[in-house]
Amino acid sequence: DISVDSPLHTQVYRHISSVLDAMKPVLLTTGVADEQELDALCQQMLIDVYSDPFQATWTLTTMLVEKA
């Protein structure tokens, strides 16, 4: 749970800008969106994450594979 008032929300809140900045070159290179679109999306994402009604979960899947 990374919703507002959850323990992990503080960590997401502190690091989301860095994560978005790190992802931007990859998204630009792959042509997912142009710089203006990414800037607008990042700004909206920050507004959403920092808003009081923000609710989210972070699903993490780990796979262990053994070579046969």
C-alpha cells in the first residue's frame, strides 16, 4: 500500500521526482512521448501522488528461474 498516510507513501513522495527524471531519457529515446507530453504527464502525476485522496498499491513480482 502506497496510499496517503501509509508508511511507504512517504518514501514514494520523497523519491518520485528522481524516478521520473531517471525514466525520461528512456521514454524519449523509445518515442513513447515527446518532451512536452512527458513534462505534462510528470506534472500531473506529481499532483496526483501528493493529493490527499491518493490511493495506490505497488505489486512486486519476483521470479526465480533455474537453468535446466
